[in-house]
Amino acid sequence: MLKRITLNGRRIPVPVPIRDLPEAVLWVQKHLVRPDHAITRIELNGHDVEMSNDGECHVEALPLEEGSDLRIKVDSPHEISLQTLDVLRNLSSVIGRNLKPIAVQLWEHKGLRLPVETVAVFDDFGLMQELLDHVLLLLDKRVDATNVIAFQNALNKAFTALQYAVQTADWKAAAKVLLNQVETPAMELANELTSVEKVIFELVADRSPDRTRKNFGSPAAAIR
């Protein structure tokens, strides 16, 4: 039976009999995870473990032995949201500011393929879409994401039009999409994400003092 768990890099003894991975995860969630945190990664004997999370972390019933190397990562959803928002906000701002020279280059381009100098920017569009999807899944339900979703929809339509223009080598159409459909939403998205970050900071600051006192000195304090 399992003797130790590595939680956020710290070795923690297991004082109860645990025979398999679901039992270990349940014990960690019950005794070591604060209410405002969640398990984000599980590694067993050097291999990542697939997990589903619908409020509870579900994993395959893998057997555990005394020497099993079980490593669990626990994070605050708020912290992950803020990190993702910060990356997305900076990316949106950079894209919005740099589209004019790219649009000019595309307008004057005569080749059949996307100019090499603009490939990285187009890759950033894909990254922006992925980050938007990710952050909307992470956001606290108390955060109003209506405007972020609206910008996401607008940018998705623009990126679809942009992809078609690139596939057909219609560089003037691509330039128009950048200036008319991407530039302003990207800049406005950056501003909106700043507002969302402020709301999350307020939620974190408004955390109940009673909860803090309750967790002080408890095993959950180990993951602060």
C-alpha cells in the first residue's frame, strides 16, 4: 500500500491504507486540497495519468504499491486563469498594434504563398483562439464573460475569412480582413481582459477570512 505522495513538490506521508489511484486522489482531495484549489496534474511512476474533472477528479483504478511514485499537482483555478489571461492580453495587444504593416505587406504581395515574415503572426492567431477557449473554461462562474465571448465569436469569423483568403492567395482580401475585422477586436479584447483580471483579483481578495482560519494549520496549508 502507498506510503508517500509528492504534492506540489513536497513529500507527504500517507497515514491510511491506500490501495489504488482513485483512493489516493480521493484522500488528497478530502484532506490536502483547499476548497479554492483543484488537482491539475497526476503523474504515476514517471507517466502522466489521464483524468476527467467535473467537480471531482476521476482517474483509472491503477493499483498502488509501497514504492509507487505518485506526484500530484494542485493549483488555484483563479491563479491559472490570471496567468492565461495575462498571456492572452499581451498577445492580443501585440497583434492589434502590429497589423497595419503586415496588412500593407500583404496588399503589395504578389506570390502564391504567405510571406515568410507574416507566418509567425498567423501562428499567433491560432494560439489566440486556443487561449480564448482555455480561459473561458477556467473562468469563475461569477465572472461575466459576455464581452469576451462576443470578441471570440468576432475573431473566429475573421480568422475563418482570413484562412480562406490565404488559401486562395487573395492577399488584398487578407489585408482587408486584418484591418477591418481583426485589428479593432484584438485591441478591444486586450482591454476587456484587463477588466476581467481586475474582477478575478477582487474575487481572490474577497476570500472568506473564516475559510482562511479554518485551513490555517491544517494539512491543506501544505499546498499554499
